[in-house]
Amino acid sequence: MVRLGLIALLLVCITITGVYAVWTYAGTNDIADAFAEAKVTIADVELTGANGTYKIESNLVLTIDQANDNHESKLVFGANDGQPIYLRVTFTPATNAPQDIKENGVKSELYFGTTTPMQYKMDANGNYSETGTPVDIFTFSNSGNGVLDNTFTWTKQTEGENVSFVYELDQADLEGMISLSQTFVLDTKAEHDAFRVALTGNIVARVTDGTVNQ
């Protein structure tokens, strides 16, 4: 059994990024309220007697921006440090781990989910409706199926007697794994407000050796 690494990827729903910078609506003299959101995480746990430990690091920030004058949504990938976007998984074998794990790492699965269901209620015409059908805002290429990924290729790192294994994803990889479930049209300020309320959680990346520790 190996420690389950966990990191919450900060989801900022309205930020000044993208072609259109902000969602723009015709309105009154009222100044739109501003919001800033911050993530809250809890430190990982380590299981005594485990074959090693996982660690996940990422600089990913996700923004749902206005794609065009029709108020269609788009998902913008950014970094919180100005560097190229990455998500890095590191596995460090324990001193008492089997030799095969020390030499090759451990078979693992990386998958994505949300800390809480984030769903937008819509009617048959795609407009917001309190009594509408809840639709997941995000979709993931791998939401976790318990199958260890044979394409999860570790790169061995050696520094003196210290050995670790790294698996890194870049922006293109992440764009292929995290997306909006559909194009949402938020053509009124009221729909924008309802969509913001639906973004109640964070996106989470998890890595496991097959024994999932929640």
C-alpha cells in the first residue's frame, strides 16, 4: 500500500485572462461585485510500512472565460507562477520497499475529480433554470477506474543514494485530460451569477497504487 498523494488545483471562475478579459454585459450604473477565491487543503498522510510515498505538485490555474460576443464559455489554462504549466507526480520508494519498486517505481493511476459536485441547472434550451437538469460543468479523460495505467511512465531520478521517480504532464497533456463538459452560454448576468454559484469546489488530481485512500 502506498500513500495517496492529493492536491487541489485552484479553480478561479472569473479572472482577468483570455481574449475577452472579463464577462461583459449591458447593464446599469451598478458596479459589478468582485470576488477572489482561495483553495484550502489538508496535508497528506503517510501509511506506516508503505512501499513509498507520492507527491503531486502543480502550478495550474483554471479560468472559465468568455470566448466571444455570444457569451459562450471557454476553459483557459494558466500558471500561478508565470512558468510553463505542469503537473508533476513524484514517487519516493521506502528503504524497505521491494527491489523491483526501488529500480522501476510502482504501477500507478493518475485521475481527476472535483471536491464537490459542480453542476449547472439548465432547461431544454440551455438556459439556466432552478428546476432544470443538473449538468456537470467539467469532464475528465480519466475520472478514476481503478485500473493501473501502463502508460504512466516513470523517469528515474538519482541523487547520491536517494532515488525517486517522476511523471510530469505539460499544458497539452492537461488540456487533453480536463475540459468543460460542453459550451455553456451565459448571455445574462443572472446566468453568470448562477454559474458562479455552481462552482463550489476545486478540481483535484489524485494518484494511487490501486488501493484508494480517501
